[in-house]
Amino acid sequence: MDRIKTVTGKTDASNKPARRTIKKTDIIILVIFIIVVAVLVDILLSQVRLKHEVSDARITANRALSDLQKQNATDLHNLGDKTFQSAHSVAELQQLSKNATEFVDGPSTIVKQSVLNAKDGHKIDFVYRFTPHKKPFYIGIVVNKLNGDTSWHLINLSGNSDQSALPQ
């Protein structure tokens, strides 16, 4: 039986698409593309995780600030890590809260936050600005979360009318 000729004058057998062979350069380009996508996804996921970590740390810092304003020294003490708790007694924090009352009255604004990622965990520094008497006063709150911990802990609390004088 004769083969039917197509419009081009070729037989059906020659109209089959040619099989494409995969070249080494195609494989290399595909691998590079996959690696780039994987790196970008990892960067995106780490940014999302960092956003959640900062949000959780801010909750602890805000609680510490609220306890300072309400003169709740016991809760302020409990927010601290073991080093903070051993360095500052509840009575000392109560006195600090009383002394700070006139400076931390009213609303505050976060003017600075910095994140430090270390081998042993994360440390985040928040600086709050108050303007109770039209002169700014700054409260620095540093919280950390060690690897394996599930919560953030207060490690430093300080105040000054000069923002640059706060510990970093």
C-alpha cells in the first residue's frame, strides 16, 4: 500500500517530530535555575521567620515597658533571663519603676530596633521615645532568645535623655 503524501509532498513517516536530545548545557542551565530558585525561597522563608521573631520579641519588650509604667516589678523581674534576675532584685526594679514614672508616662514610639543573629540565638534591641515634658526620654529594652528556647527574655533595661547613651 502506498503512503499518502501530505501537502508538502513528504510522506507521513517523515512528518513525525524529531526527537530532541538533551544537551549538557541544557542540564547545567536547569540545575543553575533550580539552585537559584531554592536560594531565593530560602531567603524569603528566613525573612518571614525573622518578621515573626521580631514580632514575638516586641511583645516581650512591650510587656516589660508596660510593667515599668505600671510599677509591676514582679512581672518585670519574671520577664528577665536568669542573669537579669540574679543581677536585679524585685525591690530594685520596684525602685527603678518609681523613679521612671515621670519619664515614661504617656504614649511611646519605637525609634530604633536592631536585630543580632548569633550562633547561640537572637538578640533584639528596642529603643522607645517618650516626650512627657516636651523633652525626649529614651528607654532601651534588649531581649534575647537562645537557640532551643521557646520564649524571649529581658536581658537589659535602661533609660536616658540621650539616646546614644543607651547600651547597644
